[in-house]
Amino acid sequence: MANSIHLLPDHIANQIAAGEVIQRPASAVKELLENAVDAGASEIKLIINDAGKALIQVIDNGKGMNPIDAQNAFARHATSKISSIEDLFQIRTMGFRGEALASIAAVAQVSLKTRLAEDELGTSVEIENSQVSETSPIACPVGTSISMKNLFFNVPARRNFLKSNSAELKHIIEEFTRVALAFPEIYFTLTNNGQDVFHWEAGSFKQRAIHVLGNSYQTKLVAVGEKTDYLTISGFVGKPETAKKTRSDQYFFVNRRFIKSAYLHHAIANAFDGLIPKESFPSYILYIDVDPAQVDINVHPTKQEIKFEDDKIIYAFVQAAVKHALAQFSIAPSLDFSLDADIQQLDAIQKPLTQEQRNNTTSSSLYAGFTQKNQAHFIPKVSEAEKKEWKSFFSELPSSDQNEAEQGNESFIVKSSSMGLYKDASPVMVREDATLLQINNTYILAPVDAGFIMVHQQLAHERVLYEKYQKASVQPHATQKSLFPVVLELSVPDAILLEDMIEDLAIIGYEIEPFGQNSFIIQGIPADVISGNEKNAIELLLEQFKHFSGDIKFSKREKLIRCMARQSAIKAGQSLSQKEMHSLIESLFNCDTPNVSASGAPTYIDFKEAYLDGLFSK
Ligand code: ADP
Ligand code: MG
């Protein structure tokens, strides 16, 4: 029998391996930017077309490559960054595996132009299917320019897997932002389809943070800075008022490498405990620097995880550093600051660190500030308006106070008349004068002709709103103009997402306009949404939209409608007045499909007399 094992041809082996490193345009962007950083560039330009699907080009003014290196760079495991096993424990560069360029060359048409400062001429290399197809001397600036065209042109399955341009662009911007935050001393630009997206001059960490977060953060950042023999932490946390309903502005770097760590996030969230509402997220950009020997970055290159020698110390340290910074900010003398008794009682201020945490980090002088009780009394007073905002954000719906209901507050119940005539075909009919019973603030029992029905208030209302928003596509929903339009400042990825949703939001009554970089102005809101809450409503909507999951691939509008319905629906646990319950049930049976919620769960259960009798028969 013939031998059946053979070695895969190089280009196929490379393509398979490339799958690990280059999953989407953003992964290539990250690798190319990091190479430019490693090359010591002080200026890095990223140029993309069609969200990187057509073109990704990175131009740097770094050290460049000689003609031989320029060709070798694309071989698998070709790296100039380590040459011995010992080097692995002292890595100071972003890359070291020598996989990125080989992977990129396996899945795109690549051309490279590069020149060393001391050379008069540079080198141009063209690559297709992992093979160098052409090299020639060329006149070009010092540094390197790598462009990759038609990503995944030879792997159609992967190409088809790519998301919409706006989704891929969002990922690219995320990677770009992370690298730019880690290296503020480098000038970064991003151009998309010929348009300038970012222009970030070299500057301090703070300046870069403001580039990324927006000018309004100029006065809203609290500097964090602590140093021990073991590690250093620096960076910023947003003042409590900048906390958001989304996790968008959270960045953690270890030795200038962006990492994701739920554990360290928890440490920061803990430091904010009591200062911000439970469901909101603090913004932060924090940098930890440790001796490279203390961390293991030798995990998978794209995983953004990290292993510390001692996690617990880092946890306690991060938490303490953030607490310390917040405490200092709050006692800084300022005319606007006043003592707020409520805030003084908060855990974050009352409780110093635990003995264990303190013992763990005795090397730090940090704790001096935490041994005294109440040393952080001065917290700027929360304005009435802000308090109202928080309040409404916790109770998205008007109170069920009888009075309010009596006054015809229909902000969350669709008036049946607006839904057309009562359908005669409807098998269920609840008499207007029937007394309804709410159980556990969740279920409504209503007598019907032959038995009773039990309605799930949240699911029922979701159905009502879902159909209402769906119909709005035909006949746009009424808008109420805001007297005091609210400005919404978002992170870059969120801004792109919202930009994309503006049209659909308009149909359901939100009038939103772009308002400068990453900002939007909310000019109008759906007629039945309580004003004063619009900012949180939009933030919450974005968050839900991002995490929307379902087996079926819904259109953007369908997804939005579903999120809106879910978000605005009366929640289980909310007490309702008779009038509200009647109104809800009437609206439900005015629906085209009253019996299931948009997500497919039943909205009510019908208990027929015959069935009930059966239950009680001997
Ligand atoms: P790694 O970064 O892990 O070493 P890469 O595949 O990303 O591997 O790059 C391979 C090698 O090519 C690098 O080690 C470096 O010597 C060279 N190189 C890549 N990009 C650049 C660049 N922009 N400027 C100078 N040299 C580069
Ligand atoms: Mg690299």
C-alpha cells in the first residue's frame, strides 16, 4: 500500500496556522501596529479601506529592515526579537513569536517597502500565497510600510465569516485605540476610506487618554500612581460621575500590553463600591509595570491574558491604588465640594482594607492613607438633577402610584385606541369592570368568560411594545422634542454603533444627531418615554444591542426593536394599579400575536373552566 502520510505544502500549513493569529482585519492591524512600535517608530499611520477587508496599510518611521531581513521576515518563526530561551523571560517587545507576518502573508496579498536609515535605497517585496514573488530596490522613506490587500482572498470560508464593515471597523478601532493608549509618545493616525478618523499627536499619557475618551474628560480624570519595589501602577480612573452603563472605557495594560482580566476589573470595581450605582461601570485606563520575569506573557498571542506570579498581591495593590486616588481627589479643596452625609456612610470610605490585603502588600506605603476612618469625607454633592437621573435609571418606569395612574400617565401602556379596533376574533375578553389581581408583582389574574387567565406582566408588555415598534416602521412613532437636548458622549466603538442605528431609532421616535467627535445630541425622544432618562436609555440600549444573542440572525432593525421592547417593558416585580393592569391586558389582546413574547415565551396562560373543574374532580 502506498504511504498515506505526507507533509502539507508550506502555503497550506501557513494558512492553517494563520487562522490562529489572523481572525479578522483587526487582528492584522494589531500585529502590524505592534511591529511598528517594536521598530521604534515615533510616527505610525494606519490606512484602511472597507474596514480592512480591501486594504490595511501601516506606515512607520521606525528602524526599517535590510534587503535580506525584508524577505526573511515573512518566514514562519522568523523574528529578530529573541534568540535564546533566556530571552523569553525578559521580553520587552510586543512581538516575539515570529508568526504575524508569516500568517498575514498566507491570507492576503502583501507588499512591503522598507529602508534602513543608513541605506540610500530601500527594498520592495511582493508576496502572494506566502511566496515572495518579487523583490527590488526602491527609493522610499526610512522605516517600513506594509500593505495587505484582499484579506482572506484565498480562504473564502473565512472571508464570508467577516462581519459588516461597521462591525469590523469597530474592532479595528478598538485595537488601534489600545496600542495608541499604550504608547502616547508615538504619533498615530487612522484613515478609513480616505477620510481622517484620528490624528493623535504624541504627548503625555493624560493627553492620549483625552484623545481617546474625549475632551470632556479633561476635568474628569483622577490620576492613579503608586510605586513599590515590585510593581508600578499609573494611569487614570474616571470620576464616579463618568461611570457608564456600558463597559466601554476600560483599559488595563501590563508592561504596555493591553490585557483583559476579569479579576483585576473586579479589583477596580471594588474600589468604586458605593461610589457608583451597582449596574454601572467605572471608566479607567491603568498601566501596571512589573519586571517581565514576574509575568508570563507566553500565553497565546491573541488571548490578551496574563499570568502574574502572585495574583492576590496585584489585586490588593490595584484596589488600594484606585481607592487611594479616589480618596485624594475627594479631599482636594474646592468650592464645589461639600460634605454629604449619605456618602460618608459608604463602605468605600468607611472600610479600610482587610488585614489580609494589608499584610500582602506591606512593601507599599500606600496604606497610610487608609488607616484613618473618614478621611474621604469630601465628595462633591450630587446635584438634584443628577439624583433624579440616577433615580429614574433605577426605576425605568413611572411609579404605579394610583394618583399618577389616575392622572392618565400612560407613558408605558399603549392606549388601545391607538392600536385600532378591538378584534372581535380575539377569544379572550376581560370585562372593563373586572377586578384584577396582581400576584408577586409579576402575574396578573383576570377573569374571562369561561375561567381566568394569568398574564406575565413583563412578557406581555414586551409583546405590546414589540408590535408597536414594529408598526412604527410603516408609520413612524411620535416624537417629543426635548426642551433641553441632552448630549451623549460615547466611546469610539459605541459611537460607531450608534451612528449606524440613528435611522432606525428615528423610526421609533428617537431624534439623534451627530454632535462632533463621538458625541451625539438627543433632540427628541419617543412620545411615551419619560424625559430626563434618555441618556441612560440609549446607553442601556447600546449595551443590550451589543450583547444581544439569539440563534437566529436578525436584521439590525429587528434586533433594535427587540432590545427596545425588552428594555422599556414593565419589569416583573413592579406593582401595578388596576388601571395599569387593565390597560396592559387590553393592549395585549389588541396585538396581532398576543400569546407569545418576541422571544417566544408565552405571555399568558388560559385556565379554562373545564380544565379547572377537572382538577377538582374526584
Ligand atoms: P515578531 O514581531 O514576533 O518578531 P513578526 O512576524 O511580526 O514577528 O515580524 C517578523 C520580524 O520582521 C520582526 O522580528 C522584525 O525583525 C521584522 N519586522 C516586522 N515588522 C517590522 C517593521 N515595521 N519594522 C522593522 N522590522 C519589522
Ligand atoms: Mg510582530
